[in-house]
Amino acid sequence: MTLPYECTSEDQQWAGLACSEDEPCPIYLELSAAESSGARLFVAGNIHSSTVTLYSVLLASDDSGLTWRESHPRIRGAGLDHIQFFDTATGWAGGEVLYPLPRDPFLLVTTDGGRSWRQRSLFTETFNGSLQHFLFTSRTSGSAILDRGSGSPRERYALYETPDGGETWVIRQESNRPLDPGHSSADAPAWRVRADGPTQSFHVERLEGAGWSSVAAFAVQLKTCQAP
């Protein structure tokens, strides 16, 4: 299946895309994470050109991957690359703004099994860097590892903890070496996203026994951008 996307003049102006009818700009879908909550399945990623991330994407299926809907409005310039559900009601999807550089990591939080989500920034002020990993061990207690990038004046990696489900965060550790995220239920995931080169698609796959079974596939290339 192909995710609907209509490139607007506002998209082109915001992203600085020079697209024309003779030389349209290709637009791509990238999927990064998959997770389930009861019978509901979620997939996260972004829409991007060859140079610019345009929007985040959070998709949901209520019928084991046969049909899909967008579970949260697209966020301009952002991408989602982590999903975790603690139980069938409480879950988080994480990402950051990616344009022009990774910054302002955030979580989408649900308490109704993904029927609705609300966006929570990890910081009240601008943070230059990306969300490398997060893990919740209860509905309220969680940790997150942030990557400030190689040019940061401080230690590159930072560990934060939250006591209230992601509403507030406190720094616990900093290091110039990658931090150990610790044990996660995602270490042995039941779902994954796999890029398939021959078909130019992303397959959403479920672990069945010792192998993986595809339940849905999304085309990498979306509708191109052309002159309005």
C-alpha cells in the first residue's frame, strides 16, 4: 500500500524544495518502529525528501494490518522512531524535530490504548540532540537516553528519568561514551519493520515461532512534489 501524501506549495516553501513539472522532487516514506497494544497495531516513522524530513507519521491498524489509519496528526519537520506500550492502555511514541538538525525530543503519550495521543516535550527550552532510547518500567517510571551530537560543549550522552509518565524529566548521568539503556522488552520484540530492497517497501512483520511473517507492506516512494 502507498501512504497518501499531497505536496503543497507551503511544504515546498518551508522545506526549500525546488521542484518543477520537468524535475519533480521524489518523496519517501521511512518506517522505524512497530508495536502492538492488544489487538491494535502501530507503526511509526516519517515522510521525507532526499534532503529534508517533512512530517512524522504514526499509523494504526485495528484489523491485524489489513487497513490503516493515521493515529496522530503529522508533525512538520519531525520523525518518530520508538514505540513502547507498558500495557494495553498506556503507551508512548518518541521522536524529535529533524529539520534543520535533530532537536527538541518529545513523546506522544496515550492512556487509552492509542485511540488518542497528546504530545509532551521532554524539555521546556530548546534541546539540541535526539532521543536515542527510552524505556518505561511502569505507567509512571521511565528513563531516556539523549544524544547531544558530537559537537556538543557538554558530554555527548545524557540519561534522564521521569517519575510521572513523561511529564517531567531529571538528569541522572552524563558521559562521552554511549550509555547502556538496560533491559527492555524490545530486546526480544514481537514486531519489527524491515526494509525490503527488491520491492522498495517496508514490511511490518510479526514473530511467529522461529520466523517472521509479514502482515503489511508500505511503498517507500510516495507522490512526488511538483511546481504548484
